[in-house]
Amino acid sequence: MYDIRLIEKEVLNDIIPLLQGLNPKMSKTVLEKRLAQMVLQGYQCVGVYDSLKLIGISGLWVLTKYYVGKHIEPDNVYIIPEYQGKGIGKLMMEWIFEYAKNIGCEASELNCYVDNEAGKRFWEQQGYTAIGYHFQKKF
């Protein structure tokens, strides 16, 4: 079936084409630069493979905050279009939840854009509830 696993740091740039699918206006150079910075800050990425083909990704942050404790944050979740709607996202999230429990996480949190109705439905199906707003201020 599908192979789901953490992507090794040495081949992490393999996710760039999928990130470009998620962020089509962002240049490859910017994505590569930011990915390198993120790895230094503890970023991990889980990949879903169909044979040797990378078909889905989710970035992972493991954080501890006062109000929730140690938790995992899926980030930039993307399944390539020809594989969407086949339950792969659900399989990937099940893998992430099991991984999180194994490393001692108490919960999972994530961000979803307010205009992403399909994303909101997906996250609710995975058991998430909206608890607040995500604000941003650019400098």
C-alpha cells in the first residue's frame, strides 16, 4: 500500500516540489532557504510514498506550551492532486498521532486558513476543534 515515514534530513529537499504545489507563488529558492532555517529550529517532515514516489507531506513541530503541554503541530499538509480524496490524509494523520503519542505528546494543534473550507472539514473529521484565532503581523 503506502509507506509513511519521517523524511531523512539528507533528502528533505525532496519536499520542495510538493511545497510549490501548496505555495505556487513562492519561489523554489525561498522555499529552500526557509526549509534550511526551519530544520535548524527542529522542523521534521513526514512523507507518504507510493512505491518510491513522494505523494504527500506534513511538516511537524514538537512544542511545549503552558496551556497544552507537549504537543505536535502538523504544518503545510499536502497530498498531490491525483492522490487526493483517497483517504491518504487520514492515514498520514493516524501515523502522526501515533508518532506523537510515542514521543510523549499530550495533544496536537494546527493552523488552518479561515477561507479553507475543505481544510476545516478535514481537520474536524480528524477530531480537531477550533479554539481561537491565529493572528499575523508582517514587518
